[in-house]
Amino acid sequence: MFTYWKSQPAVFITYTQRYIRILVGGRKHTYTKYIQQVIEEGTIQSGEIVNEKRLIQQLTGIVKKHKLQGMPTFFSFSHHDLLLRSTSIPLSVPENEWKGYLYLELGESFHLPFADPIIEIVGNHRTEEKVDVIALAVPEKNVTSIESILTQCRLRPVIIDVPFLCLYRLFAEMNAIDSNSHVLLIHLEYDVIQLSMFHNHQPVYVRTMSLRPFETFSAFETRTGFQYMTVDGDEVIFRDHLATIEKEIARLQSFYQYNLQNGKHSIDTICIGGDHLLISEIASNLRRDEQLSVFHLTEDKWATKDGIQIPASFAELVGLSWK
């Protein structure tokens, strides 16, 4: 239930290399509209905004057209530099000081590949000797940039989350995933795949990798203003994507079983979402393994309060709205 802004609606927003997606909702998960616009080529590359002025112009137009000015805004941060790190904290450190302890240990016992991170603790396990924590880290400059863009577009940023946590939140609740499950979450877009692993409802691993780019796209717009793209041919690239994705899934299944679980446990649940055209085929192939539970989001899960179905590619934003 949306209790944190009372009766005021909120904006949930993310972008990929191809799209800006926005979901607008009120209390009790009632959604009033969903918006998708194609982003001009070269505006975003590998999650990095390379033409900020162009993105601001486009987003400002959306905000003005749909009267979203001043609304509290939740953003799903899709930058490729986000990462997870496991580390230990002494039992003597109070829980409310864990983050501060990690900041103090940066460059000493806690190492990150970028300076000035924003750190959030997204999992922990306490033993008799220490507390093992899982920290999510993103570059502060990228978060600051996003906040600035949203503010310049007359939105009011209040919370930033990340795609794999948004999606897992949704899959776990909709499918009643047990905490003992060993989960591989696959988020598959046209240009990128993000693979994350969860156990005890806590993330233990995340990896983001780019896919071979398609050569040509065609853009369309429906009567309601919803924009989308189709791939023109490129069957060779589709086959390359399929081989790359299935190879990476198999590699991570092995990595999880033998490196992270010392051979004691293996992936038993796979959740797959996104907007790539191969998602259904990949889900079907995975279901051939009878030891796997495979969950795949379809187009009939959510609707606006007027009964208009919301595309499955908006699952990330639905999950964000459940935060």
C-alpha cells in the first residue's frame, strides 16, 4: 500500500538504452497510466547518459504533456556500474552504524573499483564471531546526475532503487518464492542482460553485460502515444544473443553451485523478465529441466484502474512501486 505519500499519486521511472518508461500510480497499487517513449540513438550508452541535454528535453516534454510536475518520483537506477560486495563487520558495531563502518573502511578492508560510492546494505548474516553483510554500491556522481535531471524536469525524486531488487520483489511476492530457494533472476533487454542471484530473499551476486547490438530498428507510435521499436531482421544477431545468453546462464549456474555453495546447493528457481523478443523461447528451453521452477512474466498481470493492460516490460516499475 502506498502510505508514504498519502493520497498523492507518484511517478515511477526508468530508462534503458532504447526507452524511457514511466508508471503513474496512487494508493493500493492502482495505476492511472503508463508511458513509453523511444530514446534517440546515442543518448544513453551502457547505462551511461552521454547526452544529458537531449534526455532532459525529452523527459521535460513527457512531464509537461502528462501533467506530472512536482510529483514524488521513484527511480530505478539501471547504470552498469552498480555492484554487490560481501564483507564482514565486527559484532561490536551496532546495526545502525554498519554503513558508516563500511565508509570508514573504504580502501582498507573494504574495496570498490570507483571513488565516492553510495552504499546500501541489502543483506546480512550474523554468526558468533562477526556479521557478514552484502553491500550494494553505485557511483555517487551517477546518482547525483539522475537526481539533477529529474529535478530539472520538474519531478521530485524521493527514492532510488535498482532493477534487480525491483524485479525480485515482484517475482517473490507473486510466485510465493520460498526463502530457501536458490534463485537466478534474468533481466533481459534488447542490448543488455543483467543476471542476479538470491538466497534467503537476499541478493548474493549481480552481473551486467552488453549484448551484440542489432543493426537496424523501426520505431512506431500507437494512437495513445505509446512508442515502441521492432528489430528489422537480424536473425544472425538473434541466434548470437540466444547462444550468449544460454552460455552465460549455464556458466552462472555452475559458478553458484561450485564457487558460492561449495557443491552443496544449485540454482532451483529461475525468474525471467524484460522486453527482449527471445524471452519466451529462453523460458521454454529452461523448463525442459524438470528440476527448475521457471517463472516468466506475461502481458496479463497488471492493468490501469480503467482496465487497460500494462505491458510485462513494465514489471521493473511495478516492483519499484511495491517498495
